[in-house]
Amino acid sequence: MAPPKSPGLQTNMDVDYVICYRFTSADRSEATAQFEKLTKALQSVGLDTEVRNGASQSLLVFVKVASQEHLYGEVFRSRVKDWIHGVRAAAPKKETKEALESDPLNEAERLRIIYQLITNSPTEGGAGITPKEGEWKNVESIFALHDHAYNKEWIKKWSTAYFLKAEDLDAIRDRLGEKIGFYFAFTQSYFAFLVFPAVFGFSAWTLLGQFSPVYAIVISLWCIIFTEYWKHQEYDLAVRWGVRGVSSIETKRKGFQHEKEITDPVTGETVKYYPAKKRLMRQLLQIPFALVATIVLGTLIATCFGIEIFIREIYNGPLQFVLVFLPTGILTTCLPILTAILTNFASQLNSYENYETDSSYETAFTQKIFVLNFITSYLAIFLTAFVYVPFGSWIIPYLDIFSVTVKPFAENEQQLKAPEEGFTINPDRLRKQVIYFTVTAQLVNLGMEVVVPYLKRRGFAKFKKMQSDRAAKNGGGTADVAANDPPEEAAFLARVRNEAELDVYDVTTDLREMVLQFGYLALFSVVWPLTGVSFLINDWVELRADAIKICVEMQRPTPWRADTIGPWLDSLSFLAWLGSITTSALVYMFSHDGVGHVGTPADIKAWALLLCVFLSEHAFLLVRWAVRIAIGKLDSPGRQKERRERFLVRRKYFEESLAALEHAPKQYGEENVALATGEDGVKISRESLEEEARRQSEHGMSLEERFWGRQKGWRECAEVGKRLIERASTEAGEGKKEQ
Amino acid sequence: MAPPKSPGLQTNMDVDYVICYRFTSADRSEATAQFEKLTKALQSVGLDTEVRNGASQSLLVFVKVASQEHLYGEVFRSRVKDWIHGVRAAAPKKETKEALESDPLNEAERLRIIYQLITNSPTEGGAGITPKEGEWKNVESIFALHDHAYNKEWIKKWSTAYFLKAEDLDAIRDRLGEKIGFYFAFTQSYFAFLVFPAVFGFSAWTLLGQFSPVYAIVISLWCIIFTEYWKHQEYDLAVRWGVRGVSSIETKRKGFQHEKEITDPVTGETVKYYPAKKRLMRQLLQIPFALVATIVLGTLIATCFGIEIFIREIYNGPLQFVLVFLPTGILTTCLPILTAILTNFASQLNSYENYETDSSYETAFTQKIFVLNFITSYLAIFLTAFVYVPFGSWIIPYLDIFSVTVKPFAENEQQLKAPEEGFTINPDRLRKQVIYFTVTAQLVNLGMEVVVPYLKRRGFAKFKKMQSDRAAKNGGGTADVAANDPPEEAAFLARVRNEAELDVYDVTTDLREMVLQFGYLALFSVVWPLTGVSFLINDWVELRADAIKICVEMQRPTPWRADTIGPWLDSLSFLAWLGSITTSALVYMFSHDGVGHVGTPADIKAWALLLCVFLSEHAFLLVRWAVRIAIGKLDSPGRQKERRERFLVRRKYFEESLAALEHAPKQYGEENVALATGEDGVKISRESLEEEARRQSEHGMSLEERFWGRQKGWRECAEVGKRLIERASTEAGEGKKEQ
């Protein structure tokens, strides 16, 4: 790897983490005391510290592990915990250095363990520093430094490769942890799977046209196979990365508020307790929340929809070509605001539900976010397909209420009225809308993700420079924070100050984007079969753009572990299922005249539509069941690896235990061993037993003893059996003769 | 416990198992050689044998464990295996006697282990005796002897108790093993749950009448709760009985035929292999099988149905009241025959599918049997509800073809023709049919289960007696098999000869019966809400009748383990789901005029029916999802026990491993331990490090070393931080003042 050119990027100074400590001039003495506590806490868990000036009233505390041996101890402790929870098949080797040679420590594991050392509570052996919370409210962030040489290489490699290999994903995982690794693996897998709908969609588009039943069936099947195969692959990856089962290691959520302390019936320890019933009552608030969200967002979308229809189809006054963008304008302004408000509300509701563990908190939040996103992403198309098209002619007359929006521009009343001769709906509207959501919106989104933060960052830097310039001009009192930097560190510190200003990367946002994209494919791609092509191109760029985003625009993410993409998997299954309903309904409603429009509900037979949906859905469920079984039977390297590991451990334990057995019976006397080991031994022991039997008979034997004493050893038993067989056979022979 | 009165029932002579060895006079020498091999094989695994004469050309080989220590060794081996497969949380104690004191050996475990000792292959440490197979074709059966004192007590206790307690089920499990224990637990749980539909059904019947939507909703909800709760309970029971996870211990099926031997990629051992693809091809034969079964059984049922309708509704000639039973006659004759043929065919198909493990074989067979039973049990009602009632008037005219069946009895053609004035369907037919299946058929079935085998056994004994009497009269050559019995054993041997003739108990038959009964409740009870009452009474008797059946009419079953009722659970879920569809359809079709009949399809709106079904099904799925989550959150003693065990094991391992860690770092020098243990230690070690740093600086330090060398220890770091904070605050203050 060629070192980066900028001197500040060449070295990370062996720094493991940087803690950004921000203070205000008001609480100087408190800030000082807190800072002392901070360094003391860090040192107490074996971390070295160095402090430097940060930007605008902050300090940068550089943290590194003081001794490798101490770190090894922590690694060992973490690995033992994994083993006990079943994540590792075998116990880690006790000699930590040896263990690390046979099972090397990658950067993600190292950084995760150090991060936990900083943030875990003192009872768990950490320093207990929780950014922005409680007594550590001055600690703004804890972040690792980017490895610029690696980042450069990474982006270079990816931007020249068509497909990512398993090694590329492994490299991501080694650097950024399994959670982000899973995002890239999922997106890559989705990208690879997209080749099929892209090719097939293109063929269908040229040969079959829109609303083809064949396309609908194939795409539903594809959705099933992709979803089920990803589950299979996810398991495999988790084994490959050695994280299978980590989601069962629960971490207590810091924000959890207990009602009382009870003695855990399991562990006997005093634990913080919050009654599940109370939580359930709070969770029930989700129902009104979902309703309110649906009504609020639905009303906004439906209103804009109505206005647009009104302007586009009814209004024929001046400025129509401009006014037509009015609803889009309203939507793009109001929707993000409303979504932000509702997301904030969802987050508060989620905190109010008071989950005990981080994972349950995250799952619940993801579900809420999915509901919000479902509405904002798909409702408009649902309205067009299932309200506008079938009931258009019924509804249009009622759209007069929206005339207020354009009244100022109308020259006369006539321009605000629907034409008398009957109104025909716009047959192309559905297709255009799908194209908008699957092409335009995706591109806009991609741009927002990469370009906007870049501009924001540049603008922010410029603003700051202006500010400090002005301050310098005004009096020079507020000196540059970098003024006292040692010259050989200046470039490095400047870079760290930059990284401290960056945003924190949240992988769930990116995952959500992919899942919602999959939704368009599952729900509506039958309207416009080229959807797959658009997504294929988009996702190739997306994967690279995300890599750039992580490298350039975000702080280096703390590497967390995961063994699944979590609740998004349920979202995928749900969307695929819903797709079987919408797709069949769309095909039934639009395919019968080839062009795809009806306008009045008279042509649609409700029973046929429902039958179509009913059959399609049940076929979907049946096929999914079959595919699930079939894919469940596939073997894979990861599964083999897991079985091999478990087998080896089992054999080892079994052999150890049986070795113990070999020695055990000796206590009870030699003859028992002989009895257990075979024929010759039996004879010898038999003799002694017979001896005993004879002795006993002198005292009188029990019924049972006499029963068992009639035949001695297997030879006598076989002999008696032989005689009985012979007699029976002879008698049978005689019987026959006599007859 | 009072001992039984009959002397033969008072003792089991310490016999663990009886092997019934049957031979024909033709192969006398072979039989003798085989018998010798048998006794030798038994002795080689540490079992004592005694042989006695059996009935009609058979020998009874009595088997008992030769030494307790040998048995303990086997128990230990079995428990180690359990532990390694995760069934036990902790490794069993090595001293087997101690282990047996802390965790006593119940009779079921003892008998299971001895049975496995007899039947397991020699490579697994058994004698390899497989009844009726291969070289052991003369071994007719291997069975344990009934414990008559216990049996008497058991039946007495149950027949006087309304409800069974957990202890009663534990007693069953201790005697008969977990598999049978699960059947009784399931039936008991189902019985307890039935109280609700019985009470509610009775109220609905008096207050709401038939086809009440309220009843339909409540019963669907009940089905969901029962199914999900049973899953929850099943888990709990499995933990209580210490068998959680045993289904993952796969046993190789003896009938498995391999195509080639390959090296297992996991274990490195040579294993027998049969390609999954080939099996899949064979499994696809299930589709034509299901089709053929449906057509064959369906045709029979539909034909009898048609004939019955014809005779009952159209035919008005003589003997109608007799002829009306003709179709029932045909059905009761042909259906069992056809079912037996198809079951046999299913069994062959299942063997042909060549499963590798016993459990997969059993699951596949259960599924096939369920399909057959589904058709025979429910098709008739489906025909009435969804064909006869809605399409009756259309179909009736075509029933003329069945006139051939009664032509001989008709006096004129007119009697074979439908009345001209239009035909009305019989509105009460559906209800009568449901009552037939839920009351009459259940009673008949119960009778068949208990009475018929009793009569059969009595008849058989009489026949035998007659035969031997005749033989004795003819010449006295064929002596009574009991002639040479020692007088004190005579009663015992007579009893054993009786038990040898009994049937083998198959618990799946009884389970199937319960599941199919549940099906009537889920699918059709809305027709006749008293269904629950009938089942409640029936099942109280059923539970006791099954106990009697096991005690009196069957050989003592070999106690097998299980941690679930297996594939029947899926059947329950499936029936509950289907119930949501049929119930809503029945309610829609029949409830609107209160009486419940329509006759012509004109009154039924297809779209409304479909919408009703669609909504009902999705409501069902939604509620099931919610109930599943809610029930999944319930805690239970079993779950607590499991968690406690796992926690204790974890803590033990964790402490052991960390004890190792405490000692490990010493190797790397004392100062590291100091570093890891806190502040004071740090200071000391710091000094030595500083010393080293100074030494290094003489040779020139790297950039990184200089970076980390600026502040020594946390106190210096805190000091520097304090100064920086103060400066920044002062500057900020000055900046403000200047502004």
C-alpha cells in the first residue's frame, strides 16, 4: 500500500480511540474536575492518555492500550464469554498469546474490545464512560481514527471491480465489524440477485409488455428465493465470521429504568425489574401511533395526490405546466418535516416502552421506522393503482375542493370544472409514478447521500474559517486552536479535529434504503418491468458510494458484531408476501386490455379480483414453504465448518468422559469389569456367582433367584433352548403325521 | 400398593425384557444356531438370559442386566451423550453411583437404555438384535413386562379423578417414557382447554344459534391460543422432563440404503450416502400419490354422497328407509379397505424415499397419513357445505346416474325421478352430518379401540384352546406348552405367554385421533356449537380408555424419548388456519337467514364470500402473530429451570476460565499486573516506563513515541487538560468582552 500523500494521513500515532471532550466556559471548574475524573477512569482500566487542544472549546483525549498483555487478557475474557454463550464451539486456549497466534485478533475485534473497555460499566470491568449521558455529558464522542491508507486502497479496489468477492467482504468485516459487514454482504447479495430481474425484466419489457402474468409469477418466485436464500447465506456468513449466536448475548440498555429491584429467580442476583405487563400497556400505544402516522402522512400524500390530479386533469387555466409542480413542492417540503417529527415521536415512544436490552430496543424501533417508511414510500402508488384508476371517475368530481389551491391563477370558473363530456383517467399515470420512485427518487437519494453532506461539510468549514478569521481580525484574542500544536503533530492534529466534526455512521439507514428498494420490486415492478435494470445500476453505485461515505464523510464507525440483518429480514418477508397480493391484483386489473386502464369500476369483477388475489397469495405461501424446505437442505461451507467444529469438540468431550468411565468400575470389584468386557470374563465371574448361588441355596432362595438360577451362563441357556426347539419341532412333526 | 390377586401378576421375576423367539419346524438346525448366537450376543453386552417355552413354536428368552455397575456405565454413557448434544446443561458426575443418587434413574430411562443395549448395532456398543429384520428374523418381539400392581393403581387413580395433575403425567413419563408422556400431556391439556368451547358452545347454542359470527370469532381465537399455548407448554414439559433437544440426537434408520460410501467432510469418517437430489425426485411422487388418494377416496365419498342424496331426496319407491343405509354400508366397507391399501402404499412410498434418520422417516410418514386422514375425515362435510348446499339444485338432476343402485327396488320410473315442481335441498343435512362425525363417529371409534381388541383377544384365546383341545384329543402328541413349567413359575409364565400375544402400542394413532378431533372443532363447530361439549365428555373417557388399553390390551410399550408431539403440531396449526377460512365461509353462507339454507347459488355473492374469507384469514394470521409474541413472553417454571441450569454452568465455566487468567499475566512480568489493577500500580510502573523512555530518547525516538511521551501518567494528562480548559475559557471570555 502506498502511503497517503498528506502528512497528516500517514500515521495514526498508535492511537486506538479519540475522546472528544467539550466544555463551556460557564462550568470551568466542573469541567476541570470532570476531566480529571475522565483521565483517571481511563488509566484505571489500563489505557494510556494524551490530551491536545480540540476545535472550539473542546479537548481531544487520545487513548491507547497501555500494555499488550492487558489487552490480551480482555480479549481472552471476551472470547470466554463467547464460548460460554455458544458463539465459539471450543473454549479459547488459556495461554492468551498462543490463542492469539492460532486465532488472530483482527482490528475490528481489537477496537470493539477497547471501546467496551471505555464504555462498559465498572461492574463489567470497564471505565463506564457513556458519551453525552449522566455524569459524562461533556464527553461528546468516542471514535477511532480512519486508516487512510486502507481506505484509499479500499475505494480504489471497489471502484474498479464489477462484483465483490467474499474476501472483500471479509476485509470489511475485519476493519469495520460484522454489523457493517452484514450490510455490505446483504447489498452485494441483493445486487448479484438483481441481475436476474434486470435481464428478465428487460426481456419481459420488450416481449411481454406491462402487467404480464408471466413476469408477475417469476418476480414473486424471485422474491421468495432471494429472501429465503439470504437467510441461508446469512447463517453461513455468521459462521464464517465466527459470530453465530452473538445476538443472544444481550447487553443491558443504559436507558432502561427499573420500577423495583427483585431477586432474579434464576441467578439469585438482585436485578432491576420492570413489569412486562406495564410495558405491554405502553406498547399498545403503537396502535394509535400507527393510526396517527397513517392518517397524518396519508392525508398529506392523498391531498397532494388530489391537488395534482386536479391540476393535471381538470384545471385548464394558465400556468398549468408550472402549477403541476405545486403538489410535488408541498410534498418535498412537508413530508421530510412530518417524517422527522413522527420519527422523533417514535423514538420517544420507543424509549417510553422501556426496553431492557439494546437489541429489543433496536428491533422495536426498526419496526416503527418501517411503518413510517412504508407509508411514505408506497402509499402514493397504492392510491394511484387501487383508488385513482378503478374509482377515478367516481372521485374526480369531488376534487373540486382542491380548486382553492389554483383559484388565484384561474381566469374563469370554467377552468376549474371537469369537462362535461365525461372524464377519462390518465392511463400512463401509474407507470410514470413507478418510474419516478424507482429511477428519479433513487438517483436523488443517492445524490443526497453523497453530495449534500459533502457540500454541508465544505460550507461548514468555510463558515468556521470566516468566523475565526473575523475573530482574529477583531483582536487576535481567540487564537487558533492549532497555535500551540507541536510542529511535527500539526498535520495529524488538524486531521483529527476534522474527523471529530464528522457525523456518526448509522448502518440501519442504509439497510432500510435497500429493503425499501426491494419493496418496489416486489410490489410494483409488474407495472414497469425495467425496475430491475434501474436498481441494478443504482446498487452498483450505491455500494461504492456507501464505501466513500464511510471513509470520507463519517467518523470511523465503532465495529459492532451481529449475526443477522435483524428485523429487516421480517420486513423483506412481509414485502414479498404483500407483493404476491398487489402484483396479482395489478395484473388482474390492468392486463386484460393490454394498455392498462379502465377508469370505471364496472369492468372489474370484484369476485374475480378477490379470487385472483386469494389464489395468488396461497400459491405464494405454498411455494415459499417448499422453497424454504429446499433451501434449508442446502449445505454450505459455513455449515460444514460449524458441524466440524462441534463434532471435534463433542468427540473430545466424549473421549474425555469415557476415559473417566474406563477407570470408574474398578472400585466395585474386578469381576464387574470382566462381566462388561466379554465372554471369557463372563465365564470366570459366572463361576464365582454360581458358588455364591449354592451358598445362598442353603439358606433358601427367593422365587426370583430360583427363576434366574436354572440356567447358568449363555451356553446352558442356548443348550436348553436347543432342546426346546427340537422337542417342539418333533411334536409338530408328529402332530402333522397323525393328522 | 396392594399386590394384585393373581399369583402370576405379583412378581416380574426381576425380568427387564422378554424376547419372543419364533421358529418353524422346517429350519430346526438354523433356528438352533441362531438361538445360540442370540444368547451369546446378549451375554456379550452384559445381559443375563433364561429361556422358557413359549406358545406355539416359540421360545421366551428372559433378559436382565447382569451387573448394576455395568448398567450404571451405560447410563453414564447415555447421559454424557445427552450432555454433549446439549440436552443436559452440565456434564454428569463421573462417579456413576453418586450421579445416580443426585439424579435418579427412573424406570423409563432404565428400560430405554437396556432396550438400546439389546438393539443397537455392535459398533454403538449394543448386541445388534433387530426384531424381524435380517439375520434376526426369528426374533419376533422384544417387550418389557407390565407392572401390574402399578397399572392397577394407575387406572384406579385416573378413573376417579376429574383432572390429571402434573404429577400424574410425571408418573406416566417415569414409567412409559416421554413420548407417551407427551401424548397424555397433550390430550390432558386439550381436555382442559376444551372446557371453554364446551361452556361457550353451550351458551352460544342456546343464545346465538347456529352459524353465529361471534361463536366463529371466539372459536378461531381459541384455536390459536390453544395451539400456541401448547407449543409453549411443550417446551416447558421438555425442560421439566430433561429431554429438551433430544430430537436433535438423530438415530440412523436401519432400513436406510446407501448408494455409495463417501468421506464425511465434517467428521472425516466414512459414511453411507444417498444423494438428496435423488430423494427429492422420489419425494415428488408424493404429488401424484396425494392426487390419486384424493381422487380414489374422493370418488368413493362423493359417490356414496350422491347415492345417499338420490335415495333420500329423489327416490320415493319402496324400501327407501332401508336403502338409505346402503351408501353408509358401502362407505363403512370400502373406506377402511381403501384407506388400508393407501396407507400401505404410503408406507412403501415412504420407505422408497429412503430417509437416513428415524425422525425424518417418521415425519414424512406422518405427513402422508395426515393427508389420507384429512380426506376421509373432512371431505364429506366439505361436500355438503360447499357443493351440496350452494349448488344443490344444479347438481340434483345429474344424480339420475345413481338410479341404477335402486332400480331393482323401484316399482316404476316415476319413483326414480326428481319431483317436477322443483327440488329443495335438505337444510338440516349439514348439521346432522357434523353431529354424526363429532358424536356418533367418536363413540364408535372409542368402542372400536377398547371393545373390539378385547373381543378379538377373547376369540383368539378360545380358538387356540379349541385347537389345542382337538390336538390333545387327536393323540396327545402335541403337549401343552406349559406342561414342563416349574410349578412355582407356571402362573408367571402363563401370563408372559399372554403378554407375548398382545399388540404393540403405537402412540401416533392416538395422537392422530386427537388432532383430527381438533380439526372438527376448528373447521366445522360453527355448524353445531355443542361440538365442544361432546368432545369434552369423549376425551375424559378417551384418556382413561387409552390408559386401560395400554395396560390391558397392549404389550408394555418401550419407553422412547421425545421433546415434542412432532409433525402433529404443524397439522394443528394448519387445521386452525384452514378453520379461519371454512368458518368464515360457513358463517357468510348460512347465517343470513337464520335457518341456514339457500339451495341455489344465486343468493350467495361470490365477491362477498371471498372478501369475507380474505379478511377472516388475514385477521387470523395477524392475531396468531400477536398471540405468538404474547405467549412467547410468558415465563414458566421449566424455562426458569433451564435458565438457572445454564446460568450455573456458565458461571462455573467463566470462573474457572478467569481463574486461569489471573495467573497467566505473571509470565510477562509483574508490572503488567500492576497496570491492570489500578491507580497505585500504574504510578509505580509508570516510573519504570519513564525511565525507559528517557533511555530511548538518547537513541532518537519515533514520531509516535514522542507523541505519547509528552504527558506522563494520568495526573500530568489531567493537568495539561486543566490548563487547556482554562485558557480556552479565558479566551472565550475575552472574545466576548471584545465583541
